[in-house]
Amino acid sequence: MITPYISEAQELEALARALTAAPWVALDTEFVRERTYYARLCLLQVATPAFIACVDTLALPNLDVLLAALARPSLLKVLHAARQDLEVLHDLRRKQGGATVLAPVFDTQIAAALLGHPDQIGYASLVEAVTGVRLAKLQTRTDWAARPLSAEQLHYAEDDVRYLCDVYQFFEKELLRTGRRDWLAEECTHLTATVLKGNSAQDAWQRIRAGQSLFPRAQVILRALAAWREREAQTRDLPRGWLIKDPVLVEIARRAPRDMQSLAGVDGLAASSVRNFGRPLLDAVQRGLSEPPVALWAAADRLDARQQDLYKILAAKVQECAVSESINATLIATRQDLLALIRCGDSAVLHGWRRALIGEQLLQLCVPSKR
């Protein structure tokens, strides 16, 4: 018998043993991260056809036995909009010696999109569409780090996996019926690979959209600054913005200060930040200056007249396919996918199930036969 609310080590061990006999498990997490870089896991909800349990992860700081059970490759992990949950669990596994992301995964949001639902459909909307049950939203702003949790909070948390079981079983049958189960497996493999990559310091510049306004030289400096901030935030376990906010980082890249006096004159940069981070900031600027200038955002989405015409043709073809196959068009190919195809001759749409569905047709439109 699995205890519905698990806060003792022996209860956790019993849950881990019970999972060894399960073919799949529905998972959800409740966490907070307002004051930290890494999420603080507060509650882990687990459900199988046999039981539902809420694991008090604040009362049980050592989750090794459960994480090991969840990592079993023969156990399918069912989640909705899985990326954040997988990231939280992956960070925990890394701290406790695990190197891989939990897999295999069945993401019900992706499954729904492959079967004609909006590509970002929320859990409550999906539950209502599949089961007819309308979930209450009274606990959406709950402080999950506060204890004790009320009966209402726990019931809300249980619902996040209770109906996930029904949604999973419905979409599993539908994907098999439509021949798209392998499509989902491909998408979820890509998802877990993305999570495994983690928050790469070298890619941190991509989060700062205002950097598009900078000249190439300043964009490279911003990349170095963003990489420094990412590593520092990870080391200190603090939100990025608590160190230096994005607009200030962009302004430092724009001005490229060479000394402390120039750095101190950057608009918005606090004197305490100059004292605490002045030297590493100047070092990051210098690293950026030592590299060749590159337009990281590559003129954004700018296309010449011929490319614009081709883009319209490709986008129309994707939309036509989306309607025909009852799939959201952005799941088939995003704007960036089509731009990559036009500019580079390669794109996500030329791989896996997308290539068979429409990629070959798009490629022929990009490279018409010689007459």
C-alpha cells in the first residue's frame, strides 16, 4: 500500500519498489525559483494505474532511491509540457551523481499537437477536451514551499497526475491508430537531448533579444558577458537578473569599457556591481574584443525579394499540409525552420518524420529542377 503523502524515507523506498512493476508513470512537479538560479523542488506527484502519491521533497532531501527507480529505461515517464519538469529533475540527478535525463518520455502536450490540438495547449484545457472534467484553478499561485500543505493544495496537486493518466492512455491509442507514435518518440528524444544540453553559458546570449540592435562587434562582446553572467549565476545559485540585468549587460556591450572608470559610467550599473564584478566584466569585454565581429542574429529575419517570395510559397505549403494532416503548422515547421532551409539548404524539416511528411516537397521548391 503506497502512502498518498510521502514524507518519510521508508515510504519513499516503498514507492520506489512499487515503480519497478509499473510500465509507465505520470509525473508532475511543484517548485519555486524566484530567488535562486536552480529550481527548488517542493513536491513531486507520481501516478500509475494503481496509485497516486505526492512526495514531500522538502522533507526528503535525499531522493536517490526514487530518482534511480524513475531512471529505469523500461519505465515510460508521462508528463505534460515536460521540459521544465525534466530540467528540475535533471538538476537534482546531477547533484546526486546522475548524468542522464529521465527517459523515455511521453509529453502529452506534444502528443496533442501531433493530433490537431494547439501546439501549446495547457493541461487543464487538454483534460477537459479528453475527459470532460473541468479542473479548478484555485491553487495556481500557491506557495509550494510553505508547510504544512492543506488538503485542498494536495488535492490540486494530485489532479495534475490523476487525469494525466487518462490523457496519456487516450493519446497513446490515437497515436498508434494514426501511425504517429514514432513521431512522438522522435520529438521526445529531441526534447530530452535539449534538456541534457542544459543552460549552456555559451548560448546564454540568445536569451537577450535586445542584443539584436547591437553592431556585430558589440554582439560578440555581449556573448562573452552573457556567458560570464550565466556561469556566475550558476555558481552563486542566484537569478541572472540579480547579478546584472539584461539592459545593463547590453549597454556594457555597446560601450565596451576598457577600465573601471568607464565601466562605472555605464547607465544602470550599480556601484556595488562595479565593486563586486568589475574585473570579470572588463575581462569579458576584452574577450569579446579579441574575437572577430560576427552578426550573431544574422540580420534577424531579413530576406531579399526572391527569398521573400520563396518563403511565402513554403509557408503556404506548410499550412496546406497542416490542414490536410490536422497538425498545427508550427509543429511541422517554424519560421526559423523555413529560413534555415532557404539560407542553408538544411533544416529540421528535412529530418525524421517531417522529411517524409513534407520536407522533400519543400526541398524541391527550393531547388527546382534544371530545364
